[in-house]
Amino acid sequence: MNLLAIILILCASFFQGTFGLGMKHISPLKWENWWILHATVAMIIFPMAWSVIAIPDTFNIIMETSNDVLMIAMFFGFLWGIGGILFGMSVEYTGISITYGIVMGLAASMGSLIPLAQMETLPENYTIVLAGVALLLVGVAITAYAGVQRDRLSKVEEVKEVEDYEDGDTLVAPEVAVTTVKKSIKVGVLIAVACGVLSALLNVGFSNASPIVDIAVNKYNANATDASLVAWVVVLVGAYIMNAGYAIYQLVKNNSWSGFSVKGSGKAYMWSILAGLFWFAALGVYGQGAALMGKLGAVIGWPMMLGISLIISNVWGYRMGEWDGAQKPFKQLLGGLAVLIFATCILGYSNI
């Protein structure tokens, strides 16, 4: 495998595993105020600016692409947009580690297998690819289980602190607290599963936008690695329509237009922009790495990036104290991360 491709995938994984930290810093803004800025930076401003700088003929290339290709690419982006909204909701319920575990597992596997199934001729080493994806799912399952066990321990500790007052003075009965926690985790997991399925479609949209890349390379002599940026511009227009539309709906519903000027929101705005930059940096760099991998780039590079990003996100989770007081689940997490590393090596080997 091209060494530069590996380096690019590693860099993309860092950005992908890090951008979610911004969602921990939404307050004092409301979600819709924070999210519309984040989506505008991540899906419109940064992708278009980077693409135009790298390929000045970006919009000419898009205009010469058939409407069918443009519509299918944007449609998959739109479907992913639903998953992007669900991701933020899931983090609120389950925390960054569990959400990443479930979402990345489903997104990595489906986002790899669907483009593989769409190939006219399967590569000779497709069994190795399937083995790598299957092992990656095992690693994700272990890390997700470790996260669930960690949260279960932390919630039990919270319940123990609740005092069972007599004479109707109980703030919240322990059994009620336990039931609420179980419901929250179940809701969060269901949201994460839906998010994972829809998140896979971002890579499917990118894979189906390959005719855009062909026009950029063959007609405009664009560099193959940079040409992927034009494809992302199209896919993310669809994603932005969904994300911005939902944020505006929330702004109207909650009448939170004045929330943009809430006092002390400077830090939240900074994180919104940084998260947006990191989010598309992951996709932009991944696209360049995938281009260097050849026709299997979208099949192999995608699960590699998400598998490594899961490791990085858990490193951040550890540094933020998410695993404090959970020694056994943390050991399980390390086992899951080891499996992910091995799965990534297998996927890398399949592209040699």
C-alpha cells in the first residue's frame, strides 16, 4: 500500500475521532444555534473553499456532470444528514464512547460493503476485505460493550447517592432513577443504531460520485487526490439541506433566534467552528488517501479510517475521565481496541 495513503488515512482518523469533542461544548447556546453554524462551516464553507483552491474549475466540473449522478450523490448525503442529527442526540444520552462504538461499527461495515457490492467485478482478495471488516465489527462490539458496562457502573454509583427520604420528601426514589437510566441508555442505543446505518451512506454517496472525479481528472487534468474534493462538495450539499433545514425548523419551533447573542457564547461558537473544520478535514483527507488506494479505496479506506478514529475517540474519552472508576470495563476496552488495530492491519494488507 502507498505509504502516503496510510499517513493520510491516519490523519483523517485523528480528525474524525476528535471533532465530536465539540459537542461537549454547546452550552450556553441551544443545539440549533450551535448546529447551524457547525453545519455551514463543515458542509458548505470549508468543502467549497478547499475544493476551489485546489481545483479552480470545481463548479464547471459539477455543471458538466449528469443530473442523475448529482442527484444520487446528494440524495445519499441527505440521508446521511439525518444520521448526523441523530449522532448529536445519541451523545447526549450515552456519551461519546458508546455512541462512537455503535455508529462507527455500523457505518464502517455498511459503508464498506455497499460500495463493494456495487462493483461490477469483485476483487480477487475480497475475502480478506470481508475478514477485515468482520473483525473490525468484533472490535467495535467489544468496545461498545465496555462502554455500556462503564456507564452501568457510573449510574449505579449515582443511584447509591440518592437518599430515600421518608414522609414524602424523596427527591427521586432509587428504583425510579434506575428505570430512568435504563430507558435513557436504550433510547441512546436505538438512536445510535439508526445513526450508524444512515452514516454509512455518506461513503456510499462518495463512491457513487466517482463520475465527478473522472471528469475532473480526465477533462480538467486535476490531480486524482484533489479531484475527490469536488465529489464531496456535491454529496455535502445534500447533507447540508437536511442539517440546516432541521436546525431552522428548531429555531422557528423554539423561537430561539435571539439565542445567537446569548452572553458567554464565545467558547461555544469557537468549538462549533473547530468541530466543523475537523469534521470535513477528516473527509477531505480520507478522500485523498482513498484515491491513492485505487479502485478499492472507498471499500478499504473507509473502515480503516473509522476503526482508527474509534481508538482516538476513546483516548479522548479516557483523558476526559470517562473511564474513571471502571477498571474492568477499561480492560475490556483495551481488548476491543487491540482487535480494531489488528482488523485495520488486515484491511491494509488487502490493498497491498
